Amino acid sequence: MKKTILILFLLTLQFIYANSNTKTILFLGDSLTEGLGVSKQSAYPNLVQNLIQTKLNKNIKAINAGVSGSTTNDGLSRLKWYLKRKPDIIFVALGANDGLRGLDLKQSQKNLEEIINYALKSKAKVLLAGMLIPPNYGPKYSQDFKKMYENIQSKYNLKFMPFLLKDVAGVQKLNQADGIHPNEKGHELIAKEVYEFLKEEI
């Protein structure tokens, strides 16, 4: 009986220890993060989790907080809800829909800064992923969109991934029929880039 109790006690300690060493990454994004058109298991946040576990042999939990159609305007309310999970790292990947809809970039930057400020107050490490957009609204708007992320990175001294869709955007075999959303192969490539970007932060 005593031996059984001791074994159960040791198992409980192991469980508590394992969970105390599990880091959580919150991926706050839009349809690109959610994985529109693919399963959640095939979306890049889950693939990043798998890469960290297999390559670094570390306990990690990825929270996919991507929502299709999301803009910077609704990111803060979602972040506040997810902060209940007390993430160690917050990967902010918002703004693509702002750019595609031609929204006011001054307001978009203000929204992103509010998200980042709130995230930093939680004591989580904040990482920023940027986007690039085609010149649908003219070259100046596209350039200003790119500079928006650069300005935020400089102001808050964040670790910055300039383009979430690097080597994926515009590549037909890596995207779905709409030419915008990555397919499973596209998400695999994004996951590898994101893993290399954040592995030193784990």
C-alpha cells in the first residue's frame, strides 16, 4: 500500500514538473494563421509546435488564435481573452487584411501598437511578423504598409520577421486556388521559417 502511494506521489510530481516546464506560444493572426482551407493540424502554428518538440526536445504548447477575416482592429479584444492562458511568447501576425482592404494605415499602426503594449504588460516575449501587399492601392500605399511594421519594430525593439509568407506568396504550387492562402506544403515552409525565427526564444 505504501509503495503504491509512493509511486502515485512520484508520478504526480513528474506531471507537475513536466507541466511547469511547458512553454506556451500564442499565435495571434488571421486566416493565414488559422489555416483557412487546411486542417488546424496542418496550419503552421501546430507544425511549429511539432518542430520544437522534435528538434529541440522541449515541451511546448502552441495556441492558434488565428481568425479568418481578422484585422488589427479586433486583435486586442482577442488577445485579452487569450491572455488567460498566460502565454510565454506572443507571435503577432496581423495586418494582412488591413492592407488588402486599403484601410487607414495610421489607424492600423495604432491598433498594432495597442496590441503590442498590452502584450508586453503581460510580461510575455512579443515577436512581430510583418506582411507585404501587392500594389493594388498604388506603390505608395504598399511601401507605407511595409514601413508600418518597420516603424513598430524599431519603436518597441521587437524581434521581427519581415514577411510571414516569405518564399510562399505568389508560388502557385504552395498556395490554394485563390492564390492567397497557403496549402499544406505552403504551411510546412512557413512553419520552418517561423521555427528558425523563434527557436532561440524557447
